Amino acid sequence: MTIILGFIIFHETVGILKLFSLAILALGIFLMIEIKPSPKTNTSGVMSQASADTESSGWFILAIGAALFASLTTIFGKLGVGDLGSNLGTAIRTGVALIFAWLLVILTKKAGDIRKIDKRSWIFIIASGAATGASWLCFYRALKDGVTSAVVAVDKLSLLVTIGFALIVFKEKLSRRTLCGLILMTAATLVMVIA
């Protein structure tokens, strides 16, 4: 989404190679999506396929929303950063995200749950926050200086690292379909950067 919006809004160069890469990237993403319903049983012990389908599509709809908002984040950031320093832009964006997140916590009445967080969770949540901050600082600086489609494409190579960790740390399995999708996405990303 971001790459397409970058072509439209910022009038970035669209060559045959970039369009081909975009199509391969989309195919790779499609191959990586594996919706596996998690069956639930009702009170009589009978599996309810409807509830499994609802649960499966629920995460997918939220993931599409996340992709859309991530795309808008990049586009709005590129439009807003202009002559502004990338670090100041990141700080402002982070402040808005912080206020928004705490508003949601307060509105859903989950603020009291902060006392239930164990030490291990605190460590990993803080580490995740630090990694997010570092990622945003790097991303905004790259976005300020670079071509949107290339910056976004390279940023998405984080998928390789994430899947690597999932395989090693969480012992997740990688299907052939997912592996093919990952290879296509990586190849398309690399071509898009050099195109």
C-alpha cells in the first residue's frame, strides 16, 4: 500500500522493473498468508466452524487495518518531516502514539492491570519499546533522505529477522508455501531497491 501511495503522492519513478517487483511482492505476501481456523467447541462439545471462521477472519481484518494504518503512518510522516529534523518528527509522532495508547488503556479500564505484569514481561516490553524507538529513529531518517518505496521495501526485510527468530526461539514451522512467499518477497524487495 505504501509503495503504491508513494508512487501516487510523491510522483516517484515507476518503471517496469518496479511494477514487476511490486507484483512479485504482492504474490509473496499472498503466499505467506495461511489462515488456519482454530476450532472451538460449544457447550454440547460440538465444534463450531462459524466461530472458528470468525476468529480467523478477525485477526486478518485487524492485520489489514494495521497495514493500512502503517502505510498512512509512512505517507503522513514523509509529508510532515519536510525540513523538520527526523528526530523531532519521531519524538512528536511517539508522543501522539503514547497519548493514544494510554487513552485506549484508560477507556477499556485496563490501567489497573499494570500491577499484574511480572518482571520478565516488564523486561521484554521495555526492550520492545527501546527497539521500536530505535527503529522509528532510523526509519524517519531514511524516509527524510530516501525514496519512500525503497525505504519501505528495505524496512520490510525485518520480516526475515522476525521469521528467523520465530523458527529458532518459538520453534514455529515454516511451510513450503510460506517459504516460497518469503523468497519472493525478499527477491522483490531487493530488486525494488536497485530499480
